Amino acid sequence: MSREQLVVQRARKSFHTGKTKPLEYRVHQLKSLLRFISDRRRDIADAVKRDLGKSEHGTELFETLGLEGEIKLAIEKLSEWAAPRPVEKNLLTITDEVYVQPEPLGVVLIIGAWNYPWAVTLQPLVGAIAAGNAAVIKPSEVSSHSAKVMEELLPQYLDKDLYPVVTGGVSETQELLKQRFDHIFYTGSSVVGKLVMEAAARHLTPVTLELGGKSPCYIDKNCDITVACRRITWGKFVNCGQTCIAPDYVLCEPSVQSRVVEEINKSIKEFYTDNPKTFEDYGRIINQRHFKRVMSLMEGSTVAVGGDSDESQCYIGPTVLKDVTGESKVMKEEIFGPLLPIITVSGVEEAIQFINEREKPLVVYVFSNDNKLIKRVIAETSSGALLANDCLVHFTVSALPFGGVGNSGMGCYHGRHSFDQLSHLRSCLIKQLKMEGINSMRYPPHTAKKLGWARFFLLKHVNVCRLRRMALLAMFTGLAAFVVQVKGVKYSSPVQIGIKSFVLVSGMLYFTGI
């Protein structure tokens, strides 16, 4: 029996004890995870520095800060998320309990990515813990220092049996995928995503695939190009371009291309100085294999800004490419590096056509002051998300589901979406063994004669809250009429009695909030 098989069996056995069911236990584990991040902040930052050349400030901003926010939100909202969720009834079930009850799925496999080795690995774990699951955590072997720290230190804070960390490379991941899980959560490339989905299909295991793709960025010629380029520069070159939601390429009209290049160049110098190689907050490509891959993508395009590199340090400077077409090498795959191609189009119509001729991206970015143009892009394209006039920041909004569509992934997470994604939303209906006269309309032998009534009872949805308000209104109206009747000796005409009743009912409605 392999190590991976033993780990999964141990996690499932521990899950079946029922210890994850109480909300108090889940909150305790979430608080322990929060303490891990707080206690081991320096260890995490050192590991990310060695993996990606990222500064301590960058690690906090893009890795741990959002993670802490997700954990605190889950702790605060867990009782609300896990509570039964009442639903509308029909007349046939009006006296019954009808609700949706979230329940744990079981054992979840979380396969993390190397570009943000903490955020994209542990954020799904927050949802898994909150939903009451066990979780096997597989950090990416590419970010090896982060994986080692996670393996050594995380078990000191979380239940070792329920939340084990499994490290290793391709063979270890393949062995894990042979095991039966109740859900698999994978973040990475679409190529590997297909392999994960294929392995999951053997056990009918549902999957969440957080993939990537070539996220386009359209710049309207009439917008504030200076501001637009500052924001695009920030979004593109954060983490040395190794961000799944980074703008992959720019679409703009030929008349503004030179201005776009000029403004991006200014922003690069403002953000990273004249020598980004020596600047603390500019990172490195993860390894030499990816360095060579990114460098090869420049073939056939003209370097408009940057282009400098140092293979010994896995350094590629912020680079802007022009004379790019849809057939250029840099447009054949997700760049995942600090190259920003610019493609000229005649306007928004051609930009939309260009986007729609390709796989659905994780994000569509559009910069414009024209709200109608933005709404047109929303209406005529499809993507995991759409962000107008900024980059990346939708990732920080826990209320927004984060995920792709088509080639950019399936499923979503963040906040309550993580909880729901890793829960089974169980339908529950509880009847009483009473009122058999009404129920008999369902039974033979005269079903056909009763079909009209059955159709009415089954199809007529009932808003129970509205019925309750109507009942209260009727009660208050009757009470007001009674009070007026008792004191009616003071009023000689029906008009006076009616006015008094109206005033009493209105006052009651105001104070009860109906």
C-alpha cells in the first residue's frame, strides 16, 4: 500500500468518526490555521522569497493578507452558512418543513499551484474546513521551499489525520489521483486540468478546476490612457507576470498604440525604477524551464519596452511587445511571465470578435469611460469574470465567486462560495402523518379526476413570509375593528368609525414593520 493511499485512508477513517460535524470543531481548526499564518509569517515569507524572489511586503500583500481575511470571514459567518436554508413551498407542502441543509462531502483533495503557493493552496482549505470536510493538501513541488515549510509546520497547528500534507512530484500526484476522493480542487494549467478531470471521472468524483488562459485587455481610445496604463502595468507585472488573472495581452486602436507603449514604459520606471533587476519588489521566474519557455515566446515580435534578461538569475525584465498578431507565437499559449503583447484592432467590435474567436478566458478587462461600451463587452463576451477600469482587484472581493468558464475552468470559490462548493446542499422535507384527505389526491384509483386539483396544489408556490404578514394584517384589522366597536359610543357615523379603524391599523403596521 502506497504512502498516498495510507494518508487518504487515514483521513477518511478520521472523517467517519464525525469529529468535523460540530461547528465548534471547525471554528477551532480555522483559528489554528489563522494562528499558523500569524506565528509563521517569517517562515512563509522566506520560503516565497527563495521560490519566486518575492519581497516580504509582496508576500503579505498577495499571499497572507487575503488568506487571513478569508479565514476571519469563515469564522464569523460559519453558523449562518451552515444553517438550514428555508425554501418556498407549494400548497401541497405548506404545513411541512422544507429546507436545504448543507452537509460535508467527505475527503477533499486540494492540489495547489506554484505561482501563489500559499494563497491558492490554503484558501480552498478554508472552505474545506468550514464545510466540515477532511482535506489532503498537495502543494506544488515547483515552489519547493514553500511546499517544505507547509509539510513541516502546518501539521503542528491542524489535525494531522484530517488535514495531512503530501509533498512530491508528478508520480506522487498521480498516485493521489488514483485514490477515491469526494471532491478534487485543482489550481493550475488547463493541460493538467484535463488529466485531473480524467482521473476523477474513474470514481465519479466532482472537480473544481481553477485554470487560466489568455485574459484580454481592451483599451478604449477615449478613456484616460495614463490611468489605464498604470493599472494595467501593475496587474501585468505583479509576481513577474506569473498570475493567472494577469492581463495577457492588450487590444487597442492603432492611433493610441504609441501612447499606450509610452505610458506603460513610464509606469514600469515609476513602479520598478530604471533597473527592475535590482528592485526588491520585482520577482523572478520560478525556474529555468519556465525562463526558457517565456523567452521563446518573444520570437517573431518586436520589443517596444524592456526585453532584458539573465538566465542565471531567472530574470526577465518587464517587456512590452508590438507588431503582434493573432498568429504570433506569444499568442499561442498563456504567457505566465512579464511579456505584454499589444495587438491593434479597429475598435470595440473587432476586439469582441477577436476575444470570441478564442477560448473563454478567466477574465476580460476593459478600460473605458463609456458605460454603454462596457455593458456591450459584458453582453457579447463570455469569461470567468469581467473587470472594468482596473486589474486583479475582483479577486479580493469575497462576495464574488472566483472561477473560470470553459477552458479557463469550472466551479468557483471565495467566501460563502467556497463553503457551498465543498458542501452537499441536501434537500430536506419533513411531513407529518396527518391530513391524509389532502394527500389522497396523489393516489389511485381516480388520479385522472384529481389531476386538475393536483396541478393547482403542485404548481402554486407559496411565499410563507407573505402569508404570515397577511395573517397579521387580518388579525390587526379585526382587533382595530373590535376596539372601535367597543368605543363606538363616542362616534355617531360610520365614517368616523372607519377613520378611527384606519388610524389604529396604520399605527400597528408601522410599529410591527409589516
